[in-house]
Amino acid sequence: MVYEVMCCFKVVLNNTIGMNGFVSTPGAVQAVAWCLSFERKSLSLLVLEILSVLCYFSETSASLVASGMRQLARKDDEVMFYDINRALLQQDVEVKAAIMQFINRLLFFCSNCISCNCLLFKHDYGG
């Protein structure tokens, strides 16, 4: 059911009016961020695509995405981007590419996020 709701969100976000309405609706961007789960590949790809588009739309929406990711980490009592770090090790190339696209857009479009260092994360890839 979550996948179908995300598909509806994607349709709404397909134009400027829908995007403005979605971004200005309290909790909407947070709700999308909270749906990021790597248990279902199709859902994770869709949510990453939506989050990437939201980052690209405006600095405000990119800040809302970063805030949603912080709140998701607090809700799950984890370090920010823990699931994304884990997915980079465990998922296939398609999911990894979607993750990197999302991270790149978030870093590029959210200058407020970079200045407050909320996106710093590290990962030990062994060696």
C-alpha cells in the first residue's frame, strides 16, 4: 500500500503547482522520507527518486528532505543515514546508483545542510 501512495505522490509532484502544494503541506516531505526502507527494492527506488526530485526543486524542499531524514534517524534511534550506509554495502548497483544520486542532489541543493554539518557521515568499507 505504501508503494501505491508513493506512486500517487509522484504524480502530484509532476508539475510546479503540485510540487509547491506538496512542499507547503506540513509533514508531507517528512512522510516521504519516513517511507525510505530498503526491504523492498521497488519502494526504495521510488522513494529515493521522489526525495531526489524534492531536493532538486528548491533549497526549501531540500532542507525539508534533510529534516525528514534527521527525524527518521531519531524515530528509529539510529545515526543519520545509517540505513543508507548499510544499503550501499548490501544492495545491488541500481539501488546504489539511486542512493548516490539522492546524496549528490541533497549535498548540491541544500547549502544549509552543509553549513550545519548535518550530512556528515562516514562508512568503513574495510581494507
